[in-house]
Amino acid sequence: MNALEYEQAEIDRMNNWPVTKKIAALSASRSRVLDKAAAANRKPTAEEAGIIAELDVQINDFRMELPANSPLSRPGAHLTGGSRAISGGNTGGFESVGEIMQALYRRSKGEGMDPRLEALQVRAGINETTPSQGGFAVPEQLIYKAFTEDLQDTVLLQLCDKVTMTSDKLGVPIFGDDSHATSAPFGITWDQIPESGTFGDFQSVPFKKLQLHAYKSGALFSASNEWLSDADPAMRARLENIFQASLRWYVESKLWNGTGAGVALGALNGDGALEIPKETGQTADTLMTENIVKMWARLRPGSHSRAIWAANPTTFPMLATLSIAIGTGGSVVSLLQPSGIAGAPATSILGRPLHLSEHVPALGNAGDICLLDPLLCVLGDRRQITVDASPHIRFQYDETAFRVQARFDGQPALSSTLQPANGDSCAWLVKVAAR
């Protein structure tokens, strides 16, 4: 019996199976035919294409028998190539990423394919040379949770402007506004016009596109099989917390420090950030009240009501000792004050919340404390995360290896500082030079 005859025999003996099992088996048969062609780096033969077409018809027929809300009921959900992340509020039948990881563990151990996984399967396209680039798409609702829930360990990820990318490239319209000294905001100058007078020359609005690219990032890690075999919901929650925390930490680090070369452009590295000089005679590794006040004065107009302070924890002992003199009687008030803002950190500076972050440089380095408008930092989220598992790489340690891929981009909305009509230049992010 050749391979194609074997596939047909598999189809013929499934008449009495449950619908979900039939769908899973047919999809596996379809994948084997495609894998054979991909391994030979070719397209399917005419005979193979015929079997694939027949399998597609049978799979979609079986899907029609499922309830409308079933994660397997979407026609064409088994087709290869592209993302199959379930959209909207549907989680593909999984309660968490931890549950998906456990299902992948059982599959890698030869315990069969969870029918819910089948709907999430993403395989490399037939014209690609690396079939291993596939995996299982994490449902979109679970990705949304990772980027919106329990974000206390992040600053920019929590507060930035998030844009959903529906393709690998996205142009976000941005209106240039970098000088009020020679022009009005956005290049539109108003003037008094006498009766019967003309409106003057046409003015062009400086329009730019913020180009976002869904750069691929990934991680390879392993987990104990003892953990993975534990069906306790608490263990699944633990796996999900680990997954989400590592992803958030990585995205946050790129939003602050990305170089822009094949990765996000970090807030501290963009051309739109402004670095003010240290004070004359200022001691190394110190902060002064003058630094803080001058940062506030150089923030872009209109951003103060949305602004936040972000500082490395090493700056806090010094920030806690800074004060501002009140009147002429020698009274002082601490620079740090209770924030009084619901959901914000406990402390504030000049009425705006202070966030402590390990992602900004330590005390004494440029950017150890910065003042910024977080809504002028843009995160482009492709909402496309795939995960797969292998029992072989860490076999001798009784561990299962996981490979995770994600796609996102980020960069400041403004690429230049602003020269106001009067006064010094200002920016969406202000930091103090190294001391």
C-alpha cells in the first residue's frame, strides 16, 4: 500500500467516529500530504492536489454539523498559511495560554491532538522552504489579555497608543508640527482678512506616515514535564503568568530601548527626544531639583496633563530628598508628593505620577529619569503569536521545549523636537544628560 492509498484507507475507516475526531484526523491526513511535498521542496502533484481538495470538502462538510459557536466550525479553518488566531471574544475553547501549552505537551508526547488545537494550527506555506516556521496561533482574545491585564510591571506598554496591525506593514498618518517660530501649528497660518481681500496663498499641511513593520521576535524555552502533566488549574495559571510576564517584559524593553534596526525604535533613542544639560558643577550620579523643574519646562505644550515621570529605582533615594523652597521664610516642600490619581503610582512629581522602571538607565546615565507623554509612543501589535512544542530537544532532562513567535513594532509618533513661537525647544520626551 503506497502513501496515497494509506491516506484514503484512513478516510474510509472513520465513519463511526465523533465529528470532532473526524475533523482532526482528516486535517492530519491533509497535513501529511502537504508535508510530503514541502519536504521535497515542491508543490503538490496533481494526484496529491486531488486528495487535498477531497479532504477539504469532507472537513467543511463535517464542520457544518458542529454548533455555530464551536471553535472548529469555521469553514476553511484547517487551511494552511497565515494566522488563524480566533478573533473577538472567542478563545478557541481554551481558558488560558497555559492550557494551550499543556495541550501541546500532550500532543508532543503522542497522546493525540486536542480538537481545539486543530483550529489554531498554522503551517508554513507550500512555497516556503522552512515548514518548521508553523505552529499554533494563540487566540486573539488571549493575546489581548497579555497586553491589557495586570500591566503593573510595565509603563509604556500600559499607557502607549496601541494600534492593531492587520498586515505586516501599516502606515499611520502623522501630521508634522516641529516649528511655531516660523509657522503656526501644522503649517496652517491664520490672518486678518479685510473685506473684499484675498486669503493669500494655499498652505500645505505637513503630512507624514509613521511606517510600522511587524518585526518577528521569538523565544525558545523549556518546562518540566512534571509541571506540564499537572492538570491543576493553578498550574495552568502559573504557566500563563510566566508566558505573559516574559512577553510584556520584552515588549516594554523594546519600547524604551529598541534601536530601530529590524526592531522597534525605543522612546529613549528616537530623534524626537530632548536631552537637557546637567547643572554647572553638578556632582556625578546625582539629581537636583533644578534638573526636574527644567525638564518640566521643556515638555511639549499640550502634553503636561497626560505626562508621566519614569525613573530607574536607583534614583528614588535621591528623589526622596529633593525639595522646593516656598516663599522667603526658608520653608520647603518635598518634590515627591502623594499622587492622588486613581490607579496611578503612590507618588508624584509636580502633580504627575512617578513610575519606577528597570528599563530606563541607572542613576547618573542620560534617561535615568524622564518626563514624557506616553500617548505619543505608538505600539503596532500584529496580534499574531504562534507556539509549538517538542519533546526531543530536552529529552534527557525530562522537559518539553516550546518555541514562541510574536510580531510587533513600536516607535515615537514624533521624530523631531518643537521650536515654539517663544522660548526654548521642547519635546514629547525630556531627559537629563549624563552626570
